Amino acid sequence: MNPRPATTSAERLPVRLRLLVVAVVLLGCAVLVAAVSVARHHPPNVPRLLVATTLFVVGDIALLKLRFGRNYFLFTWAELAVVFSLVMLPHGWTVLIGTLGVAIAQVIQRRALVKMAFNVGAMAAGAALAELVSSALGYQMGVRTHTPALWLALGVAALAFCIWNMLAVAMAVAFSQGLRVRDVLGRGALLQSLVWVGNTVAGIGLGIVARQSPGALAALPFFLALLYLAYRAYLRAGEDRDTWEVLQDTSRDLSRLRRSEIAGVVVERAAALFQADFVELMLVDEAVPPRMTTWRGGAGGVELLPGRTIEDATTFWPRAQSEREPYELLRRDAPPAQRRELEALGLEQCVVVPVVSAERCLGTLRVGFTGIVRMRKRNVQVLRTFAYQLATSVENARLYEEMREERTKLSRVVDNTSDGILSVDARGRITSWNPAMARISGFAAEDTLACPFTLGHAGADADGTPVSAEWLWAKLGTEAQTEASVSIGAPGIGRRWLHLSLAAVRSSNGDIETVVVVVRDVTALREAAQAKEEFLATVSHELRTPLTSLRGWVSTLLRPEFQPNEEERREVHERLMHQTGRLQRLIEDVLSVSSMDRGQFVVQTVPVGIDEVIEKALVEFSRQTPGRPVTHVRAGLAGTAMADAGRVEQIINNLVSNADKYSPADTPVEVGVARVGDKVVVTVSDHGFGIPEDQREAVFERFHRLGHHMTREASGTGLGLHIARRLVEAMGGRIWVESRLGEGSTFTFTLPAAPLIAKGGDVAV
């Protein structure tokens, strides 16, 4: 075996490689000088010399090629020629004839001068080493009788020659490509061993036959042909085995479900499978315009190329997309655009393989070489298979990503919905529990998963049946869906009413596999409905009171025997006006809330003297409630605010009326006005029962009244304070209450103080 490096691209040799070439050439020259001094004392047989020379010339022609990156290992007949020469020629002549034969073969093959010098020097050194080893083991050149010991000596000599050439060429290849010598030596080791054994045995056999019967050498071509076919069959079988092992490993590794992981496997395996100097994978999505993602193999591994667009692929993508068949580009024959790109990449040759699915072209796989590589039909078929595996994996990854995206969307919907969602398996255990369920029940998912079905607390339906897995199966029965209303209660969350939507997922035989429960907290709706019922009852009661009074007084006036004097008539009229005003305020409150809810309530802000508005409201209040003492602390001009006078009067009426309802009859109601900074502050204080701390914010909610409306003497609809807050906020202020139980309450609201000159404006509530 005589492996030789072969390259087709001219390049500047690395320093280590140049030093290696110089060393081998100098060693070869020294060996040749020594061989000449030895050979001149042992003249050879001329016919044998010619046969050996011819065998060295022919033997340097490549028997097999094993590509390693941009170089080849050329397996030759060199061991056969060396062994034959050792058998047929005296000392020194194997080195001389071997060097001459290789030189002639190198000239015939038109090798570069540097390569020729390296190969000739390596042959001279290797042949000299073989002669030395065979002599050291007792082999005498030119002997007629051979024994197994002599054959062993020839075999070891051939092995020494083989190892020398392997080491020299491996170093040359490694130094030229920046690889490790060990990696280069390891590739094709079995084939190298086979070639050495075959060549050695053939050389010994030919030498023995030639000595016994020179005419038998006529069968040499036939014998060499058989040996070549054996080598070639073994090489093909090994290459096929290696190829399909890589394809199998690739197929297994491409089961990964992320495109970035798939790209890494493809780029690495393609480089190993085809011994490529350049590998690029480009995937194109279905967006408009199309977007591409490109990965490229480099010295540091697989690299994602950022910022690339489809315009960067115009040199190869249109053809790949339209033809959907692999095609080859050679730099010397390529159109200008492709030639410039190949030059920029440092490539002589590039194969473009479309990655095609059943529906569309997903992208391309480009494999490039710095030298010219013969792409046989078998190589193209391997590329097709590789691209098919890639397309299948990319499609699977796309489907997985879409499924994961949809699952993520669904998960987000489930996690962010206001309704609680949980699932229960066939054993009655909880298998999922979304965040809304945690808010509703007060129990986190980790506290409920794998536990028997409950709603986090002891719950019961309208019939009082406890909520459990058995209750769940009974509710569903044979139905696919049903609904139920239950209530739960526990410390910290109070009593809650829940509406459940139950959906069963059944097996083919009708058994329940999973139950999905959607839980909606209807506590607020239930309380709102209850509040509305209470409001209607309150309004009915409040309307009935003035109407009954009005009807009674009108009936009294219509009686013929009723002949009131002037004072009595005036008293009746005042009572009628009082009840009419009460009825009017009640109607105004209801209409005001309705207008606010529809967004049709408008206030006009102009400079208003708050003291004058309060005085007007208190005069009317005193007329209707003469027994309640009211005091008013004025602010004068400092109390001028940007407000709507009518709405301020409505606020004062509601606050004073509220103070009157919830304080003893003989205690005063105190109204004060002051200016604090850029605000006008109005306070309404009473000396009543006070408001509990947990109720101070709730009193401003609609329909809210302290205590039960049927057990309290104070009248009202629970809308006055709610309307007051809405009006104050509409005019740019705020309202709050301060209270102490048993001592009274103070309602305070602020309004923007009026500037010296102000313009009015409309503000919508």
C-alpha cells in the first residue's frame, strides 16, 4: 500500500507542511546516495530490473481512492512492487528502481513539483527502510529457496514500508487541513491493513513464481485485476456500511423536535458523510414575503447566520425551488453570480440539494468542496435520502411547534380566564387546577392535584348534597354535559355561590375517562340580584310612604265637613309640599343613577360661591325638617370653587339628609367650608351612631345602607352617598368619611378652588 495525498487547488502550504516536505526530500536524497554506493557492487539481472521498474511505474497508479477532506488517500500497488523487488533484485536496487519508477509515474500523472518531490522522497525512504528490516530479519536478496521465516521477513519489511508511508501522508494531510494526525491515521485503517496483506502476499507469490517459472508472469495482469476487484469490493462495502450507519444515526438524531437541533445534526452529519469543506442548511417559511433561517458549518461548530433574507439566496434558491432536483455547480463553469459566490466561499464545487416535502420546497442543503470531487450516482442518491430525512424531520418539527404553540395559547387562555377550570380523572382525583380556581377557592394547584375531587372546601348543592366525586358521577349520569349550582364556605373567603358546567369525556364503551369542570363565581351576581330585590323593596316602601301621606291629606281636603282656617290650611299645604319634595328627591336619585350608568350625566363647572349654595340648601332643609338644628361655618370669597351649583346643592342635600337620618333628633348637623391650598373643602358632621370601620368605604356603594332596611327607622334608597361621590368626582374632587362609633361621622369632600378668572367647561360623569 502506498497512500498519497492529492489536491487540485493551488494554495500556499502551511509552515508545518513545508517543513515536512523539506525533511522528506532531504531524507530521500540521503537514502539515494547510500543506495548508489551499495548497488554498484551488486549488478542486477537486466530483465528482472526492467520488470521491477515497470511494476513500480504501474504500481504508483492509484488502485483505490479514499477521500479525506479535500485530499485523497491513494491506495497503490507499492507494497507488491517493493516485495517483488526484494525477492528479485540485490541490495540497493529496490531503492533506486522504486525511486525511478515513482518519478516516471509522477511525471506521467503531471503532478505538481512539490508533490512529486514529496512522493519520490517518501518512496526512497520507505524502500530503504524495507531493505533494512528484511536484512535485519535474515532475508538474503536473490536467494532461490524460501522458507516461512523468509516470507515473514518480507511481510514485516512490507509492513514497515506501509507504516512509513501512512505516517508521512497522514502528517501531510493533517498539516494541510489543520487536523489531528491521529484522526487521519484512523480513517480507513481496515482497508489499509487489507491492502497491505494482499499486496504483500501477491508480491511474495509473484517473486517465487518468477524465480521458478518466469513465463508465468504473463498471467500477472489477470492476477492484478482480480486483486483490484477484491480491494474495490471491500472498499465499496465499507463505504456503504459507513454511509448507511451515518444515515441511520442521522435518522435517529433527527427525531429531535426543534429546528435548531435538527440543523445542528444535519450540518455536522453532512460534513462527515460527504467529507465536505462547506455545509449550509437554509430553511424557508411560508410567510409573505418568505423568511429564511440559515445555519452553516464552521471551525467553531454550527453557526446561525443572522439577518439573512431571501435576496441573499438568489444564486441558488430560485432554481432549487422550481426544479426540486439536486444540481451541481463548478466554479470554472458557473454563471458570473454563482462564480463570485463560490470564490467568496473559497469553493471549487458546490452541490445544491432541495429539501422537498409533499407540498412545497422547505429549503436547501448546500455541500461544497475546495477541490473537484467526482459525484457518482450513488453519492447523489445518498444526498437525496439525506434530504428526504431532513424534510420529514423539518415537517415534524413544524407540526410539533404549531401544536406546542396552540397548546401554549390554550394554556394561556385557561390560566388567564376568570372562570375556574379543573379536570377529574376516572378515579375521582383532580388532574388540573387553573389559577382562577386558586383565586375562587383559596387553594393552590399543588394543594389539590391528585387529591379526591372537591372545590377546595366543603360544598353543597341546592338540595344540600355534599359535592364529591360520587356527586359528580350522579350529576352527569349518562349525559355528556350538565350544569349545577353549589355553594362553598370557609374562613377567609366567606360564603360563595358557584355555577358549575360539567362535561364528560367518555371512552368507546361509554365509561367516563375525564370530567372537565368549569367553575364560575356568581357570588357578585347573586348579591347584586339580592341588592336589586332589596332596592325594589326599599323604593316601593319609600314611594308608598309619601304617596300614602299625600293621599290621606288630599282625601282630608276633599271631605265636605273639613273647613280649615287659614293656619290649618297652611299646615296642610306645607305637609303636602314636604311629602312632594320627598317624593321628588326619591325620583331624582333613581333617575340620576340611571343617567350616570348610561354616561348621559353632565356637569357644568363655573366659579360658584359654595357658601351661597349651602345656604340655599339648608333653607329648604330647615323648611322640611324644622326640628333639626343646623350650623354653617362660612368661608366667604375663599370658598369659591369651580363647580356646578345645582349638583353641589344636590350633594349637600344628600349629605345633610343622611346626617339627619342617622343621628338623634336633638343633635345638630354642622356644615363647614374652608379653603386649603388649591382646594375648597366642605364638611358635613353629625353626632349620630357612627359607621364601623369596615363599612366606611362601602357606604358609597349603590343600594348600601347600614343595617337592614326593614328593621331601621331611617328611610332612604341607599343611593344618596353613591350619587354624591359620582358628582364630586365628576367635578374634579374626592369624598370620604371619618367616623367614631357612638360619637358621629364627618363626610368631607373637596372641589377645585376657582382662579381669579375662570372659564366654564362641561365634564361628563
